[in-house]
Amino acid sequence: MDKNVISVKIVEEKRDVSTGIIYRKRIAVCQNVIPEVLRKHSGDCWRKVNILKVPDIRLEEESWLNPQERNMAIRSHCLTWTQYASMKEESVFRESMENPNWTEFIQKGRISITGVGFLNYVLETFASTFLRQGAQKGIRIMEMLLKEQCGAPLAE
């Protein structure tokens, strides 16, 4: 449901019969959203930046859905540029202890880029901003899906 996502493939899926937990591992292929200005430069000072010239970015996502406890945990990380970048994200959707009609969403992430000199900070800042916007988009998508599957909430 995101325009940057080209494809998603489930590579593993299993259900634990004793707990009912559904595990999925997916590989997502996304458009390379690194700004063109950073991908087009060349020359000695930009030689390492050539790694940014990939057409798409691959991510691995693992999820654990527990229907009995009404929660889902998601963990993802980037499979592209692993020698220069580390991007990890963890999300939890769970029933609110305050109100069972509410869903709590907790997300944390970490981005670290090394090996591209003065561009480390520029790329980390770009990635952080992009992922923050993606998290907000993810919340809107999840709210839409919950409304479709569970009906409109009592109060918005």
C-alpha cells in the first residue's frame, strides 16, 4: 500500500500450534529513494557513493501475530548496503491496557551509516526523516486496515 514498494514476497510462514502465533518472513523490494543528486556524482571524493546507484533496495521483515493476545510484533532490517549501512526497525501493535478498543503502536528504529566520509551524517539525516514519514504513513495504513476489518472506532 506504499508507492515505493515494488514487490513483497513471503519466504517463510508457519503457525505454532501450541500458541497460535503466526510467523512470517517477507522480502520487500522498494524503489531507491536516495535523492538523485547524491546518486549522480562521481570523481574521487564521490567514488564510494557509487554504491547508492542501485535501482532498488531490499528489506527483510519478520512478524509474529498472536491472535489470542491480540498483538503483533514486526522487525525489519535493510539487506542492501550492509557493508556501509545498518537500518533496523521494530514495531509492536497491541491492545491498549487503558481501553481494549484502542490499539497501541510502539516503534523504534536505528540507523547507522559508515564508510562514506562526510556523507555519513547527510545520509543518516535523510534516512531518519524518510523513515519517520514512513512510520506516519504506516500508522495511517494500519488505521485504514483496522477500520475495514473491525469497523469504525467508537471515538476518533
